[in-house]
Amino acid sequence: MLLNSDQMKAKSLIVDADPSAYRETSYDLQIGQILPAPVRHGFSVKDVEMSNVGFYLPPQGMVKVVSRETIKVPQGVAGYALIKNGLSNVGLLAINIGIIDPGYEGPISSTLINFGKNPLLLSPKMTFLRLTFHEYEPQATEARGLAPISTADYVQRTKAEVVRHLSGSFLNLEETARDAAYLAFGSFKKWLILWAAALALFLALLTIFVPLGAAYVDRYVFRATDLEKRVSELETATKHLTTKARQEELQAQQPSAKSSPGHKK
């Protein structure tokens, strides 16, 4: 059964409630403290200061808020944290919503995201969630008890969560863009450096081996060709000298033949 405002008051479900925040079957939960996300790495819990004046949430910005009121849900009652439609109309969306378990006693928090195109001013006592409560028949088994949590402890725990997990912008677009740029150009740059180093090594080896190759060609190829040429010239000269020697020998034998015995004129 959905409880109306008189039944919510009778059961004291909301501590420190604002009478003007009650609706027929719901309650408009108000901002008590604002916990901005760290804007740089290295923040500790104490560096996330609570804002009690107001906070301009930029487009795509994210911030954590803690309720001014404390919720006290008895056994047999379940609570529901719902989005406030009026905030959605201006581009503000509350997440971390859902069921408030029976037996819970403490503040309620939510992450607010600005989906609009303009900065939005968040201020204390501003409505950020709508609460409804349903009465149900408890189970026969003993319900699990929940330890109450004070507002100070809840805020401290929430600040630690903000430091560890919350980004200053939805999807962390700036860092995502930087990571995408690194993936697109960082690896290309690395390969470019490797190729440049390989090319430089190749050119260095080329400057070493080209002169050696030229010297080898000059020493062995050209000189071998020159040697073959000289051998051919020597063979030609040898043949020429051999022919000339034979001719001279023949010429030397002719007079001796004329003066030999038995020759008649």
C-alpha cells in the first residue's frame, strides 16, 4: 500500500522534514551538502570540501549531493527514491536511485549530471529526489537488521567514494578524448620513431659498405680485367716474337744451303 503524507508523518519516516516538501503521496528530498568531484589527481578525502553556499554545475558536469534529511524506514515499509521530473526538464538528471531497504536509517545521496547546455546552480534545500513509501506484510523469518549511520559518517564515506570513483564530467569526456588521441597517434608516433631509427641505421650501414664495395670492385673486378688484358697482350707479343724468331732462323739457313758440297751452277 502506498503511504500518503499523513501516514508518512505518523510513522516519522523522515527526520528533520520540511513541512512544505510533503506531497499527497511523496516527499521532495532536499540537498543538504554538495560534494564536488576532484579536478585533479592526488586528492585525499579532506580535499573534497563540502559546499554550503552553492555550486555551479557545468554542462556534462557531475557532482555528488547528500540529503539534508535523515530517512528512518521501519520493518514492514520500503522506500523508493525517484527522479524529480522538474529537474529533468532543465537538463539535470539524478542517478543512484532505487529502493530504500526496510531498517535503513541515515541520509540519502545521489549523483547529479547536467545534460543541459547551460551551467546549473545547485544550492542547499534544493529538491533533487522524490521519495515514496510502501507498506508491506513482513516475512515470517527474522528481518536482517541494518545499523544506523550518522550524517557525519555518511558524508565522510561519500567523500571517500567521490575521491576514488567520481569524475568531474559525464563519461570523463576530456580524458577519454586524450586517451583516444593517444591510441590514435601515440602508437603511430612510436612506430614512426622505430622506423626512423631503422632508416638511420640502414643509412649508416650504407655509408660504410658502399665505399667498401667500391674498393672491392676497383681492387678485384677492374684489376682482374686489367690483368686479363695484360696477359692477352703478353700472349700476342709472345706469338709475335716466336714468329719473328722462326723467320730469322729460316733466313739464316738459306746461305748455308747454297754453299753446301755438290751444288752446281
